[in-house]
Amino acid sequence: VFNFLFSLAKQKPETIQGVAEVMNQLMASGSWCSVMETNCLLQDHLKELPLSAQAALGLQSEKVMALIHSDAKRMAAGGEVPADLKSVADRMKSIRAPPRGGYPAAPKAAAEP
């Protein structure tokens, strides 16, 4: 999955927003995050992306941010990423968050006669 995303971002730069959304979701999962953190080949593929793409993906997860090129980190920290890509992380986080006040309680099952 990560290889597909990186290939897509490299071959079709206009897809970076969608790639960032998927990366954000994957990196929110412990098991997917572990794959990215432990696989050197995936990390190399990430670093082969243009710096702007690395910066956009780094904004999606602190763990991805730690893996990207130092120049891409500076771009992300310096605000050199388009606003629509900066907002992806916040938007995706709000999708995963429970609604204000939490989820409604499940209705209690009716007692059997």
C-alpha cells in the first residue's frame, strides 16, 4: 500500500492531497505505522519523492516527519506547503474524532417476557 502511494505521488504529483489523506489514516493505525517505521525500503521510497511531497506527507504524522529529508522538514516547518495540504491532517483527525458529547448510548434491549 505504501509503495503504491509513493509511486502514485511520484508519477502523478497532482494526487498528493489524496495520497496525504490515505497516509494520514494509515499512520493513525499502530500496525501500519509500525510497518512504515521498520521498513527501510519504504523509507527510501519516501525519500525519493520530491521535497514538496515529502513535506506534505510529513505534516500527516510526526512519525513520517521524522523519516523525511531535512530540507522537506524545513519546508513543512516554514509553511512552504500549500494550505490545502496543511489542512488535510486537521480534517482527517476530525473525521476520526468522536462527535462532541461522545457517541449516543446504545439502546437497551427490551426485556423478554
